Amino acid sequence: MVRFPRLPLCDNSLTPKPHILPIIIISQFACTSLWFAGNAIVDELTIKTGLGTEIIGYVLSSVQLGFITGTLVFAILMIADRFSPSRVFMVCALLAAACNLVLLSEEISKWTLLSARFGTGFFLAGIYPVGMKIAADYYEKGLGKALGFLVGALVFGTALPYLVSGTDLGSNPDAVIKTVSMLSVLGGVLLWISVPNGPFLKPSTELQLDTGSQLFKISGYRKAAFGYFGHMWELYAFWAFTPLAIKTFNLLNSETLSVPLWTGIIIFLGGLSCSIGGIIAQKTGSHKVASRALALSGLLCLLSPLLFQLPTSIFLLGWCLWGMAVTADSPQFSNLVASSIPAELKGTGLTLVNCIGFAISIVSIQLLSYLSESINPKHLFLILAIGPLLGLVSLGRKSS
């Protein structure tokens, strides 16, 4: 079993050095590039495993299930609050990369594929929420802006495998896997070397197994969490089935849009919106940014069938706008979650919300995967509007 060193006490008088946030952002980008690596080479994996179109749901859902299991374990054991978060991040980055490299096997069974993706997801639980925890340890004020850049880095990382696949390098699927795996190793080591424990870190000294139930008794935490859950119903299903949307548009309109390239661009733009939303939140507040982005993405869910009937430029514009709206609220929900709970429980609080949110994403992904066999793909995305609607109701008005 991997053992992490106990956290040393921190000097709360310290202020972040200029390099801290860029290093966290770069490392988060590098390590989360593993997330969609399997989906970016799904055609190659289809040949290796003999699976059909259902592989789209399997490949991503296995990562999500691994992430859920990992975040549940991390939350119950309070890993991010009891041990050095930078060391946890680095070890998980190395192990996630190792799991990802299994996809290089010449022959791979369905269960080997799903196990490898599950393992990658499990160790991503020590990267994404732990990266946010590290940012919270450094930025007591302006956390919404910092998380905007940080979650933007995650989105950029998610887009990277598609962008690589859409270039000449992508003609070799193994190159995609090797590239993102090496990035994960470098990102984990870079953060461990360059980012010590933050000045606002308050370590938990004992394991509290009832922490989760206690957190949901806090009104602000509960509202932010349920708003985030609505967001998660939509987000990963939108990303997973955007390639199908582009393929459908090509078939309906005799177009030849590059599926991996445009999927990468659409996801990449979501990273920009996270950063822009973080800057706007400095003036307007995280609640307003989160609620408006959630409302816009919900509206685009309802308008999605119409987009398939419009000219190519309008279709792409609409899908790119949706790609921005669907992510802009994510870091602001994380800020609302983190700011509503005691400092010594931020890591556990963020990890728990991630765990439940990603469990919800599996349901929406599998639902769309099942329905894609029986309904017109251009109507598929209407189902995603359920998430933004319920999220807005749960988020409610900003508390005074």
C-alpha cells in the first residue's frame, strides 16, 4: 500500500508565490488529459475489442465509475485533508498513467479495456479534486478566479486527446496514448517538486467517518452541491456524444467536418469559458456566473434539434457556444462548495461532491447510449435539459 507522509503544520502568514497557480494549472492540464484518451481512439479500440457503437458509453462510463470509486474512497478516508496533497497528486498521476498505457496492448479484451479505464478513473480522483484542494490551500480570497483557471486546465486536458487525434500525429493511435501518459507523469512530478503545502492548509488530525452526512446539513453546501449535480447530468454526456452529433450533422447535410478536430475545439472552448467565468465571478460573484451558465446550457439543450437543420456555420457556432456554457459553471460551483464549509474539510467536501456528481454522469451517459440505438440522434440531447433545470431549482437564489 502506498503511504503518504503526514502533513506538516503550515505558516498562515505566507502568500502565494507567482509560480504557484501556473504550476497547478499546467499539472492539472497534463494529468487530466488521460480522461478522454480512450474515447479519442475509440475506432481503434473497437477493432481491438470487437465491440460496436456501445463502446462509446462503456469506455467513458468505466472511467467515471473508477473516478466515483476513487473519490468515495478518498472522501471516506479523508486522504486530501490528512496527507500532503501534492504527494497524493504525484503518486496518483503516475499510477493513472500506468493504467492508461494498458491501451497500447496489441490485443485487448472488453474487460481488460474496462479495467484499465476504471483504474485510470480511480487515480484521477487523486488529481482533479486534489488539485482544487491545493488551490484552496493557497487562495483563500479569489478562489473562484483560481478555480476558473484550474477547471479550465482540466477541460483543456480533456480536449487534448481529440486535438492530437485530429492531427497527423493522430493517425497513430498509440501516439495519442503515449503522449497523454507522458504528460501525466511530467505533470505529477512537476507539481510535487514545485508546490509545497499551502499557507491556508488546515490538516485534519483524525478520521471522521460521518463527515459526509454532516456536510450536507450545511445549507450553502447542500444548495451548491445539488446545483453541481444538475450540471454533471449534462456535462460529460454532452462531451461523450458530441462526436455522434457531428457525425449525424455530416450525414444529414452531406458535410465532411472532422469529428475529432471539432470535438476537441468544442471541448477546448469550454476551458476558455471556465477562465473567463472565473474573472467575471470576481466582480459578480460565483452564484450569478453559475446560474446564468446553467440556464444558457439548458436552453441550448432544448434548441439542439434545430441546430442540425441550420447551415454548417450556425451549427458549429451553436455547438461551440454550448461547449462554453456547459463548463463555465463548474469552477464556480466548486468555489461555492469550498467557501461554504470549514477549511479543514475542504478536500473531503470537494471530493464527496465530485463522487456523487460523476455517479450521476454515468446514468446520463448510459441513458443516452441506450437511447441512441432507438431514437433519432438529433433528438438525443433534449434529455440533458433535465440537469440544468433541476440544478437551477436546487441552486435557488443567492442567500443574503
